[in-house]
Amino acid sequence: MARPAVKKQDMENAAIRLFATKGLAQTTVKDIASEAGVTEGALYRHYPGKNAMAWQLFCREIETFSAELGTRMFAPGAPLAARVEASVRFIFDYYGKYPVQFAFILLTQHGFPEERILDVASNPNDMVERFVDEAVRAGEIPSMNSSLASGLVLGLVLQVMVMDRYDRIEIDGSVVDDVVSAVKRVLMIG
Amino acid sequence: MARPAVKKQDMENAAIRLFATKGLAQTTVKDIASEAGVTEGALYRHYPGKNAMAWQLFCREIETFSAELGTRMFAPGAPLAARVEASVRFIFDYYGKYPVQFAFILLTQHGFPEERILDVASNPNDMVERFVDEAVRAGEIPSMNSSLASGLVLGLVLQVMVMDRYDRIEIDGSVVDDVVSAVKRVLMIG
Amino acid sequence: MARPAVKKQDMENAAIRLFATKGLAQTTVKDIASEAGVTEGALYRHYPGKNAMAWQLFCREIETFSAELGTRMFAPGAPLAARVEASVRFIFDYYGKYPVQFAFILLTQHGFPEERILDVASNPNDMVERFVDEAVRAGEIPSMNSSLASGLVLGLVLQVMVMDRYDRIEIDGSVVDDVVSAVKRVLMIG
Amino acid sequence: MARPAVKKQDMENAAIRLFATKGLAQTTVKDIASEAGVTEGALYRHYPGKNAMAWQLFCREIETFSAELGTRMFAPGAPLAARVEASVRFIFDYYGKYPVQFAFILLTQHGFPEERILDVASNPNDMVERFVDEAVRAGEIPSMNSSLASGLVLGLVLQVMVMDRYDRIEIDGSVVDDVVSAVKRVLMIG
DNA sequence: CATGAATGAGCCTTCATTCAT
DNA sequence: GATGAATGAAGGCTCATTCAT
């Protein structure tokens, strides 16, 4: 009978918040521990180390996000344009609702010494690629390099978020509208 | 007699190469020194410290790049579409010719504890923004949020490079063509 | 119902095996627990701490061994040479039969921060010393410094085992014969 | 031009003294540093780490010792018995003159996680083995297993030192005489 | 009796920076 | 200008031990 281990949750929340704010390398184990109200050693009961913890949380967050994104992107029966629109809107909703988690994904993605975001089992990149492939095969959009298309589309969305975090723009409804139509134009939909 | 302080050059080259390869935080002063064939203390003869050195090199690289980019983007007398095309092609040329420098810019941009790329005096972001503003004012493209547009356009280009570095795509002529037309579609040119 | 506290046995066996293999300092409480299939805290149900456990086991093993050795060394009525021979043979038999326990004694003897093998109530050293004293008093061997003689004799036997563990020699019947006669020559028996 | 680096000497002396006194595992880097009057980091300019330092010093000490021992053991032209006697006396002289170094060799020999004394290039064990082989080949002593003989002889000498360090005996001239004759008897010389 | 999360002190190591030479 | 030994402040991690469950 283990105790409710609520401290683990505290540590994970603290870690994500700190990773998202200061970056992986700039966040110390001591930071995480004191933010979570525990001592340093406690981390090592649940994770093999700091980087491993970050990577594990990173995968979990990105997979949670991807799973939900998938239901929009591949909603059965929905027309292509609607699925694109729903997907983009979902991403920005998610970004608005879980800004810390999203910032964590955004800021940490290139910071791992060994691992890479594309190694995560279910990642948005692969999903967009599959989406494009299927659309091409269905004759709904012209033939195109799906890997490239996936990069282009994600570039549009992610960079807008980067600019939001850098206070260059403020994301609101009209911005999202603009991104939706940019994505459609890049994919030559409608 | 002996050549002059060619050591400084060696150190800068080593630093850029290492920062581009391993990232700022993962590169130690000892790494730089030994790669350049000098000792650790030598760095402090030319720079106040490691981060300052990186930031200084970063600004220099980005300004060199920006200056050249500007001549394409604002080529006097050239039509809009041609300037867009020339700009995108230049970016990829530069990326192909100075991959280390470019990776340095790409990988280091989020790695500074204090500074940010948008603070660099002459940065691509501002340039694209100005480009869009002028095009709108000239009635060459529909009215649009230029900050957002700048983000979208840079997102297209940068993410393609990220994917190249992650071996998801290989940049060649047709990829560049595709990016050029994606940028044009996003800016609603032609 | 369930068997009684067989867990304690498991822990002791695991501890002895690990101490013998990796040494005292290199063996962690977690090692012992996981090897024994229990959790870390369980150790403290039976022992005040790791070092105390090791010392207790060490004393137990050495006393068990010493007691049996004593019956050979001081077998009533047996001639001196026979008792020496029986003793040496017993040591090597024991070493062959309980290699882990013996290695534990051998490798751990200098590893305790506070305690020392010579502090154990019944230890081989004291026994050999008494043996020599009595033989001298009985006029069976020339007068000699019994403390020194005890060191010499034990040195012969123990170092052979060390060499066996280091794979420099392989102990077999003829090796034991040689050690027996070496001991006799050192003690000037026969 | 490096400064006289007298601190390195201090650190090595402190390390040897501490390793000999408390053992390898019980000696911390902080101990060594503070005993040598430097800070912890200083160690890492000269050695890759604590264990590496200990092993390096250990090898150096044992090789210094072995080299000198070799000149006695293989003194050209000297008769066998004289060489044995000179060798044993030299060992005890060395032990008396450099008790710390010798204790370091004695106490540390089993404490390395990876390495072993018999792996040292020039070690006493190999030397004694060669000595016995040559003596057998020259017909000066009966045929015998030289590996075993080497173990026996070293067992005699080392265990006497262990007992000295444990205050069970006090080494003086007559003890050394006794060890010399014990060695001769074991090797069946004279 | 057993669990295992948590502690707290300490360990080895790293590294940007300083400074006597 | 250059050297490299030394510093000092962390940093990540380990581990014997405690204790609420």
C-alpha cells in the first residue's frame, strides 16, 4: 500500500513549469525540489535522473497532446477543410488552456542531449505527414512531398506561438483565423 | 615572424562550430580552447566570458546574414515576387554554404539566459515585417498583420531547416521551389 | 500458513554474497534488499544498520568457522603433526564448501571503519597463537614468538586463497599438500 | 612555463597518507584537498578522478618498491640465500622507512573496484615467481609450483606487517630474522 | 512485520573565471 | 598576449536511515 504519492505530482508540475520557464539546462534539481516542497533526493525515487525525468514528461505531454490532436485531424466522415480547421483551432486552444505544458514542449524540444522529438512514438510531425499522404491519395489535394508539407504546416503554427511567447504578437481569434487560412493555402485546400 | 593574433580567429571558429554542434550550454570553455589549440585563459583576453562571446558571435553572424538578406529583400526596382524568391533562395544558399553558422543561429537562438534573437539590432524578423508593411502600403498584397505574417513566413523557412537537420527531409532544388511558392501563397503574392 | 521470517535468512544470504563479491563499502542497502526480494526498510527490522549487520554476520561466520577449526586444532589425543594437517585441510575444505562465506571473511576483514577481525571473541589468530604456545610448552616444537608464528602460518594459508581468488593458482590436492608441509616447516614440526 | 606545482606534491602526499590511514572508500576528495591545503577542484587538474588518482599513485608506489626490490632479489653473482635474506630485509626496511607508503599498498590493494594489484606492470608477485623459477632451473632448490611458492612467501611477509599494523606484534631485528628463516624453510633453501 | 516515499548529509565532479608567472 | 594551476560555487546524484501507513 503506497501512500497517495501526491508529492510525485507536485514534482512533475514543478518540473514542467520550470522547464517551460527557464529551459532544461537552466533548471536544477534543487529548483524542482524546492518548488515542489520536497528534498532533492526525492526525485530519484521516481526517475533515474533529471534529464530522464524531463524526457519522460516531455513524451507524456506530447503524446497526450497528439492523441487529442489525432481525433480532430482524422475525425471520421468530416471533410478535409473542416479537419484542418479543427486541428489548428485545437492546437491554439490547447496552447491557451495549457500554456505551461505547451511552452514546455516548445522550449524543450531541441534541448535534449540524446533524444529528439521525432523519436517520440506518437508525434505531431508523423501525424501531419500521414494526414497529407492520405489527402493526396484521396485526390483531395495535389501531390506533394508529405515530409516537407508537414514541416511547412508545423512551421506556420509553431512560429506563431514562438512569437506570442516573445510578445511580438498576441494570439486572438483573428490570428487563429489567419493561421487556418495560411495552412489551407500552403496545403492548397479549397 | 609569427602571424598576428590568428588565435582569436581559431577560437571563434571553434566556438561557432561547437555551439552549432552541441549547443551553448553543452559547450565548455575547455572545449573551445582545446579545439582552437589554445588554453582556457586565452578566451578572456578577447571576451569577457563564454556567454558574452557566444552572444557577440551570434549577433555578428545574424547581422552579416541579415545584411545580405536585406539586399535581396529590398533590391531596388525589383518586383515583389522576384524579391521574395531571391530572398528565400538566398537563405537556403546561405544555409548550404555556411551550415555551421546557420545551425549556430538556429540552435542558439533559444539558448541564451538573458538575451533574445529579436533584440538583435538587425534581425530577419524585423526585416520581413518591414517588407510586408511596405508591400501592403504599396497595394501589392492585401492588408495583413505584418508581425503575424513575418512569423508565418519565417516559420515556413526555419522549420524546413529544422527538418533537414533532423534528417527528415533533404533540401534540394525542388524543396526550395516548394518553399518559395508556399511563402508566396501565404503572403498572397501572384 | 506462511513460512516464518525466512526473509531474514534471505537478507543475510544476500548480504554475505554481496559483501563477498563487491566489498562492504560497494554494497548498498538497496542492493541487499533487492537481491533478497524485500525492501530497504526491512533490514532495519533485524539490524540497527548496514555496518552493524555486516559486522554481526562477519563475527558469526568467523566464529562458526573458528569453532569447527578448534575441534581439529585441539583434537584431544591427536599428535601435533596430525592436528596441523587436519586444521589446514579443514580450512581449505571450508573454503571449497563455503566459498562465499570465506570470501566474505577474507575481503571484509580490513573494511570495517571501527572494528577489526582481531576483536572477534573467537578468532583464528588467537587460536593459532594458543596452539603454538601449548606446543612450545609441551616441548614439541622449539621456543618461538607465538604471535609471530600465528601471523606466519595464517599468512601462508590466506595468501594462497587470495591467489586462488585472483586466478593466479587453482587450489587442488597437491596445493593443499604443499601448504601443509610449508606450515610444518615454518613451525618446525617433524 | 608551469609554476613549480608544489601543490600537486602536497595533494599526492595527503592522498597517500589518507588512503593508508582510512582506506580508499573512506577517504573523500574533500579530505585530500583540505589536508593538502587546496580546494576540491584542484585534484581534477592532475587526475581524472579520485579512484584514478589512487590507482595511479598505487602503481607508482608499487613500481618504485618493486624496482628496488628487484635489485636485491636478482643481485648478480650473489648466492641464493643471500639474495633471499637481502630481499626480506629490504622489504622490512622499506616498511620501516616508508610506513605510510607501505600501508597504502597493503590496505589499498583489495579496495579498487576495477583494478587489481596483479595487473600492475612490475609487481612483487611476478618477481618472486620468476625468482623461484630461476632457482629451480639452476637446481638450487627442489622443483616446485612457482605461483604457489610466490603466494606462500608473500603471505609470510605481508601478514607479519598486517599484524604489526594491528599492534599484535612489534617488528624488530629478531622478528625479521625469524621471517627470513621462515622464508628459507618454505623455499627449502639451505 | 513490511513498505517505500522521503530525508539530509555528503560525495564526486564540472566549469566559468581569476591570477601569478 | 598567453599559460594553466587553482578557485569557488554549484550541480547531479547516492545512500543509510526514518517513519507514516
